[in-house]
Amino acid sequence: MPTPPRKILHVDMDAFYASVEQRDDPSLRGLPVVVAWKGARSVVCAASYEARKFGVRSAMPAVRAERLCPQAVFVPPDFTRYKAVSRQVREIFARHTDLIEPLSLDEAYLDVTETRTGLPSATATAEAIRAAIREETQLTASAGVAPNKFLAKIASDFRKPDGLFVVRPRDVLDFLAPLPIGRLPGVGKVMEGKLTALGLATVGDLRAFAAEELEQRFGRWGRRLHELSLGIDDHPVTPDRPTLQVSAEDTFERDLTLDELEPHIRRLAEKAWAAHQREAQDGRIARTVVLKLKTADFHTLTRSLTPAQRPESERELADMACALRTRVERSADSRYRLVGVGLSGFVDVDNYAVQRDLFDGIRDEMAD
């Protein structure tokens, strides 16, 4: 017997940070609110729907947001409050299922194929979750219901804000066909340009294109594109995903050269190491050091190193991150507006000990 389709929800809080600010300060309601520090170096964390009408979007430089919407009210972010609300929302999710995969503070996937509540359908579960969020947090959420994760995420955008959209298994192909090809996960501007050059504008166009030719042109990703055009996605909802990276970054008041970055790298290494030590308490340690830079013209560069001996102190992390500057192949007078230091490649501490003992044994054997 074929496996019955999963029932997946994607729940996304509406303009989350800005909505929390408007909820907590009634004088902001109905106004174009931009959550950001005001200034030349700041970026927008969130924008209310009133501000979005003027073209203001998350991750936009705050200066541009101010130009687009001079009447915007800028509010500095308060992540302590946002995290508290996020925990409330997660508690509501947990009443219905244990299979919760958070994507960020304001969105998550839920597998409600089987639920704790016994509600008759995934749609009913989504409606119950949205109603509880409204009642208990005085905020709104939008939801998508579908047989898999990527369809549910697309669906949750269809009736925003405060909406619900359902894609039933029998409707998947018709739902996808007219969508712009850029709506598929993983299709960024570069890939969209390549597909457009082939005459492919919609998901329906992609579906009609020969799968073999897609694979020949784009390798395994071409095969994956064809599967997505058919609505195929077998990735399960994965609760409690392990941390992939811890990091700290900072944007400067003025652009700096590589030589001027060392004190900032060392300061950020202290923060990243503190976050790493919290992970280490759960038996997971990182092996890879990451240096992130953003140039004055907004290009992002990353350099990483996985040494034979992982960093075992804040100082070692800072030293390795500073050394990664030598791998930046740009002129010495190039300037940077942001720097970040991170640790990735997390492994269980026991596995790392085994790998290190094995490596040391091979090295000693070679020395003999």
C-alpha cells in the first residue's frame, strides 16, 4: 500500500517584531513601524505592513528605508521580548504535535499527520493554532497546509496577513503550475536568470522541460528542480535540529581595512566562544572557524578553516579568525563595513575524541 501523504503546516507570524512593538505600544498601531536602529550602518530587522506599502523590507539598509518612508517610526529591536513571545507560540504548537521544526523566532514547520488533540483535519488544526495565537498573544499568524514542507511554506504566503491557505494533494500540480519559477526553494536570482534564459518562466514551464536536459545542464540540482516542479519533497519535519553554527558579528560606524579589524575580531570571538561553550555543555563541540566580511559595496565574503586540532579557547579562536584574513584576496586598501566570527562543524564530543585518537595513532605510526 502506498504511504499516505503527510499533513504539514507552515506557521508564520505576521510582521512579527513590528507587530510585537505595535501590540505593546498602542500609539504605534496603524503607523509605518520599522524595527531598526536609525543610522547609516543599520539594517531593517522588520517592517509593519503599513511600512511595507512604501517598499520597506527586512534586511534593507535603514537609510534606504527612511528615504522610502520618511514618516516611518523607527523602533530599536528588543530580542528579549521577541524571544518570550516566540516561546509562547511554541508552547501552543506543542499542544498539537511533538514534530515541530523551528526556522526562526517567527516561523516553524509542524507535522500534524497525527496530533495530540484528535482534531479532524490539518486545516482544523491550523485554525485552532491561529486562534490560540490570537487569543493568547494578541498577534496574528498565517499558515499554509500541504502534503510537504516546501508547499506549505509557499502556501503560508498566499493569504498574508492573518490568513490560511490549503493545498490538497489532488491540487498540487494545478497550484504550482502558474507560479513564477523563483518561488521554488533554492531558486535565487542567479538560477532564475539561467532558467529564464531557457525560456522557463513558470513552474509549469519547468515541469514541461525535459528532466534529462535539466540534469545535464545543472547536475543533481537539475533533477531536484524537476521533482519540485511536480511537488515532490520527502524531507521530514525535523524537531530539535542541532545547532549548525554559532557566531557574532558587528557593523561599523565607518568602513575599516583588514589591518584595522583585529580588535573587533577578538571582541566578537569572545561572544562566539561563549555561545560555543553553551553548546559544549550539551556535549557538542565545533571544529571549523569561520570569518565573515561584508565589503563597503555590500559583497559578503566568508573564509573558513578546519584545523587538525580544533580551537580550545577563546584566544585560539581569535588567533585563527585573525589569520583567516590572509585568505582574503583583495587589495590592502579594501574596506569592510561588517565582520563576523563563527564556529561550525559541530560534532559530539565523544566522536571527536575517537577521531582525534585515531588521527594521533596514525601520526605516531607514521613517525615510527
